[in-house]
Amino acid sequence: MSKPLTDHEKRKQISVRGIAGLGDVAEIKKSFNRHLHFTLVKDRNVATPRDYYFALAHTVRDHLVGRWIRTQQYYYEKDPKRIHYLSLEFYMGRTLQNTMINLGLQNACDEAIYQLGLDLEELEDIEEDAGLGNGGLGRLAACFLDSMASLGLAAYGYGIRYEFGIFNQKITNGWQVEEADDWLRYGNPWEKARPEYMLPVHFYGRVEHTNEGPKWVDTQVVLAMPYDTPVPGYKNNTVNTMRLWSAKAPNDFNLQEFNVGDYIQAVLDRNLAENISRVLYPNDNFFEGKELRLKQEYFVVAATLQDIMRRFKSSKFGCRDPVRTSFEAFPEKVAIQLNDTHPALAIPELMRNLLDIEQLDWEKAWEITTKTCAYTNHTVLPEALERWPIYMFEKLLPRHLQIIYEINQRHLDRVAALYPGDSDRLRRMSLIEEGNPKRINMAHLCVVGSHAVNGVARIHSDIVKTTVFKDFCDIEPEKFQNKTNGITPRRWLVLCNPGLADIIAEKIGEEFLTDLFQLRKLLDFVNDEMFIRDVAKVKQENKLKFAAYLESEYKVKINPESIFDIQVKRIHEYKRQLLNCLHVITLYNSIFCVVLHCLLQAAPGYHMAKMIIKLFTSVGEVVNHDPVVGDRLKVIFLENYRVSLAEKVIPAADLSEQISTAGTEASGTGNMKFMLNGALTIGTMDGANVEMAEEAGEEHLFIFGMRVEDVEAMDKAGYNASEYYERLPELKQVIDQISAGFFSPKEPELFKDIVNMLMNHDRFKVFADYEAYISCQEKVNELYRNPKEWTRKVIRNIAASGKFSSDRTIAEYAREIWGVEPSDVKIPPPNEPRE
């Protein structure tokens, strides 16, 4: 196997990143040495690799700070409408390389570090991933922050600074074991604590009715301490802010009665308050009704709204009115986007602020709230929708419960007026669900309290309108929109696949980095022999590099000529990793093709997910050690999948698995990353796959299986797994092998739960698509044997991926939901005088 080029060697040839100026290199070396000697290793004689990383991070941060301050001054003076993106998850990954790219410093830093005798790639690898998200939802929020800054929008990301992010996943004897993700143990050079903006958040207590109106009293206070992280736009000198809140106990926490015993206990009890921001809940697409989670949701919302209102009141306003007292203009100056239902409490909290503190009447407060808030729905799975028990609200947020009751009463009065006597409709549309216990439907609260509701791919938005929120759509169809998700091309092309970015730039220039639709120009080169060869060569280099990584990390030798067939998903039954697994076993039983499979990460505490991982690792054990198979088939479960690993995996993929049951995947963004990086898609007509097939032409993807209407028809007729089991001998053989313990000889019964689920309780109809999937995989193998034709399809897919830039998504949000126009204004850099 020829040795792949290192990123450093490649960067020496790369144009996309700009030429390093000698002055920049000298200045970076000087700054690096200053940080190393005066701020980091003053107490020690010897610097460690981590000291070098921190010195470089601080050097790059120096270039950010002036731009950051200048951007905030610019917003203060221009007073634009500000966007506030509220999300319980921000899956940021690493910051150093992304910041260097967006500031145009990559080559200068690379050269400076090289001249200092260090390796930039090694320093980048020292950085911990900021894993403050579970998967798609949190990674989307990160891409959106990048795009909002790159489009010059005055935007803020608001979330929680979890002390422990998404768990580190270890695989031990084939089983998943979770370890805490102590990502802050060495400190975080990218954040700035802002204790001067610390704010109180109230819990518990009771509501007192006074002459001035209701008062929420006898509460327990937790302080919210903000930590700000700069978010640079791409080469436009705009630096926005992500503000994450950390919970702190106030000094008088539980110190009512003073004696030494109580005092010690009271200080120890501070942990109870500070637990709020301790850990990210790891379950994705599954609602877990724990009080701590509700506290987290209210904590981020309460702190954020105080911050938004403070900023609104103190904004520059005309020349004689330094403080705004009227809230009339609030919706013209403030947009709040709720990323799923997790920040839904922003609606009653904004109402509480306007009613109880600002003393507005209900109608005015409600008008301001609905014009300000907008809601993005991310799932149609019933088990993922948040429904909080009333008793929990009564205890934790008594005033908010009263406000929600009032919102519901007025909402139902309106529905009753439109549909007199339709009590079933009232039940379906109520914010309060009867039952034991009674619950608040947070999605209904979001729909009623927002002026815009959007899904995240066209097919998903249609399902939202016709099923999930059909009753609401009947009344206010204008409220419902689609905003197909996107990914940032800076991280998901330039950063992770510099070789591909460079050959594209050579052909069509560099404008595609801010206007991904420019990739359409690549269609002119579909038959260009040299370009076909270059694209294939970049892919092969990425595969060699990834194969070397797999060999060093997993001790499995991969044939780089094989198809790198990769499924990157949180483990969930609807994503149908089991369909992939059945295909692997089918291949093993017939050994006619060369395939590499990688399947990635699950949530803890989810029994079936852990069993699926165990099945995959067990199949891998058998397949990878079978001498008859040799290097023709390998199965690897990549452990601890995270953003920095995705940046290695995605550029190396040949085939991207997007095989969810039609109508279950809201959008997917992994599918877009693979497409942009030159993998072909095998998938169902679900989520954004539908639009990908539309953009590239369905014949340039490997589409198989049931469509949404087929799934609906099968639901009506009834799905019978046994029918497929009896009819398809290959499928029967695979299930019998799993059932008989072929892959778990020491524990033959190990996978009985999986077999039982597939045969008797499979909501996601794995067997119904098995035959079509296997046959589609054969088409993949056939095309892969014709490398030139395969690469032509790859080029067509890359050329068609322009729509899937988060810049396009955010421009649509800006114009159609937030009422602002993206700007290409470049703020002058710090070394230039302001006008």
C-alpha cells in the first residue's frame, strides 16, 4: 500500500486556503512564542505538546478578539434585528482548524508551526471535541451558527455549557460501555467567562395574587453564568457569539439557619443547584421525562430571555432615547428560533416577563410573543415528542402552569368558535392531554405560540402538515413552512477534504465556498478524463489515509480497493442499522463482493441499541477472522464516533447508507456531507434523500424500497414479517443463523430479543425492504467494477449538492421567518480605522 500524503504535504500544494504572507508567518511565530513563554509555561522549563496547542489556540484567538469586539460595536451602532437561536444542543467539534480557515490564517499558521519544528496536524489532534450534542440536531445548530456569521446576520446561539457532553463510547467485548466526557479538564481556550452578566433563574415557590397582579414568590434561585465563544464568519470579519449558560449556586444557598453543621451541609448542597449544567442528556429521538431535564430547559430559556430583554432595552435607539421602555418594537428587533421543543418554555417565559414584570395586558403580550417566536420541528416519531406531567410543572414552575392554562383556554375558545360542537377536535388540539398523569404537549405549545412552524426537509414538512399538526394547519396554513436542512461547506469540504476542495477550485474558482450552487459548473467536466482521474485520485488518497487509521486503531487491515460502504447514524430502530447488518451477513454467506462496513454510535440506556451494537461487533468478529473470506469483506464498528472522527470517515466513503423507513427520518444531514464529499447514496425516498435525488437525478443515486404511500398502505393492510421470512431463502438463512447463535456460539440465546422484535414487533418493516435493498446493493457492486462510470456519477452528485449548504437554509430562514436580509457587508478588520 503506497503511503498517503499527510495533510501538511497536501497543504503545500493547495490554493483554496490562500498563500501565506511572510509578514503573517513572522507575526504568528512571534505571538506563538509569547503565549508559550509568558502565559503557559512560565512555571515550568519544558513545554508539552498540549502547551504548544494552547499557544497556537491563543495566537489564533488574538486574531478573533479584535474582530469580535468590532462586530459587537457594529451591531450596537446599526441596531439590526437580532436572531437568537435557542438550542439545548450545540455539537461544535473542534474549533482551531475551522477558525483558521474562516479567518484565512491556515497557511500562515501551517508555515509558522512548520518553521518552529512542530506539526500542525498533531497540534490540531490535541484539541478535545466540544460534544455538547447527540447528533443531527446539535450538529445542525453548529452549522447554522457558522452560516449566520458568514451571511453577516446579527445572531446569537444560546444553550447550556454542559460540564460533560455526549459520553465517550468504548466497546468492551463487543458491548458498548459509556465513559464521561470530561472535555473541560484541560480548560477551553475558546470561551470567555462573563460573570458581569450573571443572571438569577427561579424555581419552585408559589404564586401570590396581589393588587399589582400575580407574583411568583418563595422561589429557589440558581445563578446562570454566561460563557461566550466567538463564531467567525468566512473571511468577512464578522464574529458572532455563542453564549452558553453554566449553573452556579448563589452564596446564600440554603444558609438560612447558621450553625457549623448546617453551614457545611449547605455548602455541599450547592452541588444540587450546579447539577443543572452538569451533563447532556444522551437520548436522541426518545423523550425522557426527568425533572432535571425540565430544569435544564427552563434554565436556558429564563437566562436567555433576561439577556435578550436587557439587550433590547439598552440598544442604541435614536439619539435621545438610550433605553427602550416600549415593547411595541420588540418583534421588529428580536427573533427567537426554537430548535425543536426543548426550548418551548421560551413562550410562557416571555409571556411571564411581559405580563408580570413589564405589566403589559394579555393581548399585547401574546401578540409580541407570537410575532417573536418561531419553531422548528425535528421529528414525527411519537416517542420523541415532549409531554411534561402537570404535577412536575405545578411543583417546579407554578406561574408558567397558570400561563399555559390561560394560553390553552384562549386557544380552545378560538377552535370551538370555528368548529362548534367538535369536541374531538378540541381534545386533539388541546395543549393539555388528559390521562394519568395529565400532561402538557410541548409541540402544541410551540405551534400555538409561534408565527412560523417549519419542518427540515420537504417530505417531512408535508408529513407535519398532513398528519402531526393537521388540525393546526387547517386553521392557520400560512404558518407552516419547509426549510430543508444544510451543512456548512467550510467544515464539511475545505476543512475535512482539502484535496477535493482544491481540485474543484482549480476548475471553477473559489466562489463555491460561499455560494455552493456554483458546484453546478462541475457538470461541464463530467466527461473530462483528467478531472475524472483527479477526483478518483483524491478519493483513493482519502481511503488510504483512513485505512491506515483503521489499521493503527482497530488492528484490522483493509483492502483500499474495496467499497467503503459506511453507515453513520445514531443507533435507532427507524434508521434500520439492522437492515445493513442483514445485508452484511447475506454477503458473508455468498462472498462475491469486496465491502467495508462501518456503523456508528448509540445512546446509552436504550436496550435495543446496545443489542444492535453487540450484534454488529459479533458479526465482525466472525467475518474478520474467517480465513476463507480473507480481505474480501470486513466489518468494523467505529467506536466513539464524534465530529473529529466524521471529518476522517466522510471523505473516505464510497457508499453512504441512508436506509430509514420512508416517512421516519426528518431530514438527515450526514447524507448531505457524504454527497458533497464524493460518496454515492444508497437510500430510501425519505428525508432529504428525496431532494438529493431530485437535484442529482434519481438515476444517479441507488434508490430502493417502499415510498411513504407504500408504508401507509402496509400499515392499513398489516405488516407480516413471517411472510418475507418464509418467502426469501437468503433472509431465512440469515435470521436462522442469528437465532441459532452462529454469531454468539457461547451464548446462543443472546440475540433472541432482536429476532423476536424483527419477527413480531417491527414498526419499521425491515424485512419488507430487504429484497429491494439486496438487489440495489448488487447494482452498486456492478457499477463499482466500472471505476470511470462510478466517478462520473460521483461528479454529478457533487455538482448537485449546492442546495444542501446551510448558507441557503439560513438565507431562507432569514427572509421567510425572521424578516431580515443576509448581508455581504465586510466589517473592516481591526487593523483598519473605522469610518
